[in-house]
Amino acid sequence: MSFGLADWIIVVLYLIGVAIFGIISGGKQRSTSDYFLGARQVPWLAVCFAVVATETSALTFLSIPGVAYATNLNFLQLTFGYILGRIIVSFVLLPAYYKGELATAYQFLGIRFGKKIRNFASIVFMLTRLAADGVRLFTTAIPLAIILKSSGQLANWSDTQIYIVSIAIVSFVTFLYTFIGGVRAVIWMDVVQMFIYIGGAISAIIVLSLKIDGGISQVLNFASEKFKIINWGFDKPLNEFFTQPYTLFASLIGGAFLSMASHGADQLIVQRLLTTDSLKNSQKALITTGFIVAVQFFMFLFLGLMLYTFYNGAKMNPNEVFADFIVKYMPSGISGLIIAGLFAAAMSTLAGSMSSLASSAMIDIYKPYFGKDNDEKKELLISRIITAIWAVLLVGSAMFFMKTERTVVELALSIASFTYGGLLGSFLLGALFKKVNEIDALIGFVFGIAVMIYVILNTKIAWTWHTFIGAGATILVGNLISVVRGAVRSEV
């Protein structure tokens, strides 16, 4: 592959187009409701596509094909749990959010319990998102460096130089339309970017089908043993059952709890769901995302099987196999589309992080304590300033991880596992257990995080079970303390 002039033109035009379209689509912002909620007038289908784009990072774009290349289609089982989890969120948590006309997920905890747990949950979210998305921003630059250097472009540049430039470009363009256009710009750009990265994947599938002798039928024959979706996991000893990430039970139960946390207790996704004009439309948007993600996962996994066939099952690093194909075999012009797809996947997640972090900081922390007497104009100005601060912090986080060992990066990528269980558990305590008070829930929340720190660092339990375990520990301890407190009170 030669990453030529046509490819550079595609990438540059894409970045310029993103900035212009994002600013225009955002419209005029008159209040924080416009800036953070799109005045609750965003079409549900746009919200649906935006959610899908937000949860698809550049790392996902490259790594899921590698999963199928190295193993099989067991990963697809996770989508069963993802769909189930979204249905539960739609009918358990979303009604509470719309009933209170909330602007952040953590306001629910404030109304149900009190400001202490609202503040704690909001801060946990912000720290988690800062670390996790700082890593995701950095990892976006890694495949770009591989592709550009392997194709002969920027050969004299060091990896660090390419990382810094990539991070700076992605961050600046994303910040520009997020800062000016608010969440409405973020959502409409997510819609565009979803189709761009899907277009990149489809282009790769078409090129592969033309390069493989026999096309799709050859893939079905050569990789036939990999078309295994269901894995019961009973072929392993009992003590190894929970170490398998992609069994049907781990995927269904663990996937459901993971999806409940990411789509019901994480402001990154909840913010988008609150921009529709009604609960019904928000529910439609969320449930539909589950099925779109299932189709998207199958597409990326099938791409992995095509790569497996193309390379005749050669032993390769599964995380680099797609990048290797892009470098060596994608025709000029199409390569630029793939790079644009990588940028699109990265920018959709980054824009969501900037906007959701700013909304949580503004609404959960700043406004209750420092901005009670501010008018709408001043609140909007402060919201933009906070967005700028988070943009700088996210870039700083990405730069920090450039200097760390790979093991630390891998740990940070799973950082949500440390906090998601406690976060989701506190929401479920509030929604389902009426006798639990703020202290009960707060202790349960902290205990859930502590349990997950131990489980992740000291056991071999598969990551798909982590959120389930953390949420279970939080709910159990919260209820136990509530019962003990009630018993002590009755004796007194």
C-alpha cells in the first residue's frame, strides 16, 4: 500500500468537514439545557446511532476482528446480554430519569439518597472516564503510527512524534465542535462518524472478498470451525468455569450487568438518552442500539474470519492483523477512508467524554455549590470553560499514558471494571430497595469498589463477571447495613 495524495486528501477533507458540520449542526446555544441536553429535541434515531458510535472506539475497530482471527464467534454471545441489559435499563432506570426531568444520571442518586452519594458517584464517574478515555485517545494514535510508518509515510518521525500529532489533531477538531455546538453537535457528528467507520469496515470486507480466491464461499469453508457462537463452558473443570470470558452464562449475565452499568449509570451514554423529547423515544433509542451493536459486532467478527482465510490461518498478533492488511493490501484512496474511520471511531468517543464530563461537573458539582445565583448566560459560559478544561485534561491523560508500561495501559483500559459494579449497585439500591438510605448505599458503593480491586488484582475471574460481582457486593452490603440499622433502631 502507498498512502498517497488521494488518501491524505480524504483524511484532511474529513477533518475539515467534521469541524464545519459539527459547528453548523449544533445550532445556537442559549442555555445549559441547549448545551448539555439539546433542548431535549433530538430525534430518537439520531440518539440511537450516536450511542452506538460512542461505545465504538478506534480500539474496537481494530481489535474485534482480531478476536475472531484468534478464536471464533463466541464473542458474539455478549450481545445477548447487552440487549437484555438495555431492556432492563429502559424500564427500570430511564423512567426515574424522565420522571424527575434530570440532566445527569447522578441527580437520581441525589434525589433518592442525598448529595453525598451524588457527589461521590459523579466524582467516580469523572475519574474513571478521564483515565479510561485518556487511554483510548492514546491508543488511537498507535495504529495510525503503525499504518503511516509501514506505508513509508513519516518514516523519519518517531512513534512519539506521531502519537503527539495524532492526539493533538483528533483532540482539537473534536473540542472545536463540542465547545461551540454542545451535545447536539456531538450527537449529529456521532451519526455521521458511525457511517464513516462502518463504511471503512465494509470497504475492507469488499476488498478482502475480491482478494480471496473463491470469495465468501472460501471463507465459509476455510474458517468453518470458527463459526461457533454458543459456548456453554462445561468442558472445563468447575474451578475454571468463571475464568472463561465468553461462555453463554458469562455473556448473558455479565454482559447484561455491564450494559446496565454503561448505559444506565454512566453519564457518557445517559446524557444522550436524556436528549429525546419523551421516555418512550429514549427507550426506543436504547433498545434499538442493542440490535445494531449485535449486527456491528458480527460484521467486525466476520471481517476477522475473512482475514484468517486471507492469511491462511498464519500465526499473527490478532491485535495487529487488520492494521497489517490495511498497510499492505488496501488500495490507495480506500486507505484514507480507513484512517478516516479510525479518526471517526476515536472522535465520537472523545466528544462524548468532553460533553458528559462537563455536564456532570457543571450540574452535579459546580451549580449546587458555586452557581446558585448565576443566570443562563453565565452558566453557558462556565459550561464552555469547563468543557475546555476537560479537553486539556483528557489530552494530558493521553500524554501520561504514552510514558507508561504496556501493562499499565492494559490495566487502565479495564478501569471501568473497578468502578462499574459499585456505581450500578448504588443505582439499583435506589431504584429497587426502598428501605436503604444514603449511608447504607454509600458504604455498599465503597465496598463494591474494594471487592472489585481485590477480584481484578488477585483472581483469574473473567472480566465479563466483574460488573456483576461488584454490583452484587454493593447491593448485598447496602441491604445488610440497612437491616442491621433497622434492628438496632427497633431495639432502642
